[in-house]
Amino acid sequence: MSIKYELRPLTPDEAAAYVIHHLSVAGGGASVLFRPRAFDAIHRLSQGIPRVINLLCDRALLAGFADRTSVID
């Protein structure tokens, strides 16, 4: 027996909430700020797909670390 389920892409608001939640769970919610235009770009580039959102945020956080900033824009 198996279960099949297809997840739909996240909306822009859901994607932003997803990122904020993951930052909070990871303990970085208060120390990192994603600007609204960063959320817009993440959603546009990922098309709302959570795995791609994770990858883009990982790269954005790495770039922020390299630039010594906690503001991702």
C-alpha cells in the first residue's frame, strides 16, 4: 500500500512564512533579516518550490556571511 500526494507550490506569503519559520527553528530568526525584496526574489526564482527555496536561502545566507551582514536583500 502506498500514498500519493502532490504538494502545490507555496504562495509568496507562504514562502516568506516558510523562510521565517526555518530561521526561527534554526535559532537565527532574531539575528538575520530578509528584506521584502529578497523574499520576492526567492519566490520568483524558486517558483514556490520548498527545496529550491531552501537552496536559495542557503546561498543568500552564505553571501551575507561573506559580506559580513545579517541583512539579506
